[in-house]
Amino acid sequence: MIVKGDYKLARKIKIAIIFCIVLMIIIVGLAVYYSVKNSKDEIIEETISAANSHIEEILKYNFYEVTEETEFLSIERSVNTYFRECYRNDIENIVKLLDENYISENNITADNIMGKLKYYRDFNCFFVEKIYYQNNEENERDIKGIYYIKGTLWRNSYKNKEEIFMILNINLEDYTFKIVPQDNLDLSDTSFDAIISEKQKDFIRNYSYDEIIDEVNYDNDFDEEGNYGDELRSKEEQENKEINYLYFELEDTQRARRYLNELVIDCLYNNKVQNMYNLLKEECKNSKFQTIDKFNKYINENAMRLVNMQIADIIVTYESGTYFKIYNLKSNEGIVVEIDVNNAEDYLISFE
């Protein structure tokens, strides 16, 4: 016979056993859940990592910062050509330089063009600071690239300067370019980095990995001296080419003078003496300009001689296997300058 106390004990044992079973089920369930969750999280992280790696590769070869000297200076020259034609009010040439879609979208005609565009009648020069290139090969009949350009426009005898953002479209079949002005965009309101970030996001959204991965293993057409292979025309061909041909051959004296002019103008008018002082080679600092005041005094006393330098002799040497280039130049007045160029905006300079 089962007594009442034994029944209560058996009931408690049964409840305990059921509780233990339920608890074990919960523990096993949680273990399985977190195992699956962690595995899923790992898969997601790996997928994101792989996607980011692909995105980095896509951007590296299809949307990248331009630093190669010939390409950089050719683009700078092209934008200067546009500003110069605006300065001259040469309507025929301005129309040749403007992008056809821009002309159509803004209803530009020969009669209203100067009212549609910003005035640059007091233009002095334009120095590029940064350039980004975007591959935009939409189809076999529309092969083009896009350059996003930031630089400083100098006006009114260098009394005024303006940060400029400009877009340049290039036809990759014949290397002609078209300008897309950004007259309504103020870089003080929207930073260039923010613009590029958005352009990169749009680029990734609009182009799948499969569509542009073939571009990753392209061959660089620049030779060891920074010339653009067979695409560069002879001087005679260049002279006969339309105004919007991108890759004109730049002479060594033109390249060297560009770096020298940028340095002098930034020191005199852009309050960047410290920045330019940092570009001096160490041996030049130690021997000639031990202080920034000495350097500033030298620039102020010799500014016009440097900007208008008549180069009597120039020797260019190259670092084997790289684009590293050294310009050694001497003026008719005996000024000796050495400019060591790694990339277009990465150079050092010294004076004797």
C-alpha cells in the first residue's frame, strides 16, 4: 500500500525529473542556437569582408586617385585651356570644349553662352590639387573616362583665389576631352572628399563586379619616362589636332617651370610658406635655408626671376625601374634648381 507521504515524494521526484529534462532541452537548444548564430555571423562577416575586398579592387583599378605626372599635368593643362578660352571670350572654342550633354541640358547657344557660364576674364592660372579617375565604359560605342578635379584658380593678378571643382570627360578612343563646369558647386559647403565618396558609392551601385572586373588586369600605357605610349602625337600632329586633345607632349622645361611657379605663387599669395619650406630637400635647408625666414626672404627677393626664369640648360634623369624623375635646371642668370619628382604632387626642391 502506498502511503500519502510516499505519493508526495514520488510526485516531487517526477516534477524534478521533468524540470531537469526541460532544463537540458533549453540548454541544448540555446547551445544549438548560438552555434548556428555564431556560424551565421561568421558567414556574414566573411561575406562582407570578401565584398569589401572586391570593392577595394574595383575602386583601385576603376576609380582611383591620379598621381602619374604626365596624366596629372595633361589634365591640369586641359582645364587651364578652358579657363583661358573663357578669359578670351572665344565662344567658338568654348563650345568645342564643353560637354554636349551639358550644352543641351542648359540650353546653351552661341548667343547666350557667356550669360550661362561663370566669368573668368581676370584669370591668371589654375593649379590642380587632386584628381580622381572613374572608368565609365558603358558599351563598345561609348568608351569614356571621367576625371573629378579639385584645384585653385588664381585671378585678378593673384589677388583672388577660388577653390574649384571641375569634371572632365575623356573619349578613350581618340583622347579628346570635354568640360562639364560645376559653377554652382561651392567647395566651402561640400568638401571634395565628400563628393568623391558619393561618386564612389554611385559607381559601386551602378556597376556590378562582373561587369568591370575585366578592367582590373589592364596594362599601363605609360612608358618608363611617363609618356603615354603610342597615343601621344608628334608635335606636328598636335598642332593640327583640335583644341580638346588631352595628351599633348609636355616639354621638360614646361614641367619643371610648373613646379617652380606653384611653389612661388603659393609662397607669395597663398600664405603657404611653411608648406613649401617642407618641400625643400634637407641638404638645401641645412646649407642655405636654416630657418623658414631665410627661405621666405629668398622667395620674396627672387620671385619674378623664378617665375619668369629663362632656362638655359636642363638635364632630366630617371630612377631606374620607377617614375622617379630629377630635373636639374639652370637659368640665364645663373640660378640653379633641382626638382625631384616622385608623383605630380609629390616632389622636393632645392636651390644652389
